[in-house]
Amino acid sequence: MAISAVLFALREWDMHKQLFGVSFIKTRFYTDPNIAISYKVVGGLILLVIAYLAIYLLVQYFKALRVHTKEVNSAFRYLNLAFVLLVLSKILDRASSQMIELFHYHLPMQTQLIIRALEESTEMLLPAIFIIALMMYSVRKKNPVHYR
């Protein structure tokens, strides 16, 4: 979880663009003939590690949730909050462009700024929530009676 929190923070600071000059997360990075094959391989390996980490964390989350179905502790509440905020930030991220694509409506600039501020602040909050969940989980493991 700590690694994923750091990855979220690095992504939000646009480090995914700093490594190769363009975002290695997008498909056009891999289809662009001007980008060196070595960059594509390294970018692909990084994405594989990120995908493995995401799948591993989801599997661990559902395993732990299955074990703790009767008692939902604070760590799981923070994780659930993080997942909800992650979905909300992605919806907000696409809101302006979806309004144009689906309804041919341009949102006013003030509305776009408010949406962007909410989306960016929500994404910046995610690493902190993941770290709090990790700390709550480790505290609960050490002293299971007091932290339910």
C-alpha cells in the first residue's frame, strides 16, 4: 500500500511524463514510431509492475475483507473511502470532456475550474488516505482489542 501511495503521488506530480518526456501510460506512447523501442520496453515493464501491484493489492483486500466480514475495522473504512474517492476523481477528471463528447455542451470556465480543483485535490488526498489505512491496520494488528 505504501508503494501504491507513492505511485499515486508520483503520478499526480506528472512524473510519468518526466521519465520519457511524454506519458508512458497512454497507448499512443507505444504506437508512436518516433519513440525508441527501449523506452517502450522500460515503460511497459513499469506498467506491468504497476498492474501486478494493483492486482496483488486487490486480491489481498478481498481476502482480508472475507476474513473480517463481521467486523469492519478502521483500516477497511479508509480503504473503502479511498476507492470511492478514486472513482469520484476519475469521474470528475472526464466530466468536462464527456459533456462535450456526449452532449456537445461546453461547461463554463468557472465550473471547469471548480471541477478541476475538486478532482486534483481528491487525487492528492488518496496517498494520505492509503497511508492512514496502512497505519490503522498495523495499529490494529498490534492491539486488536481497542481498534475496532
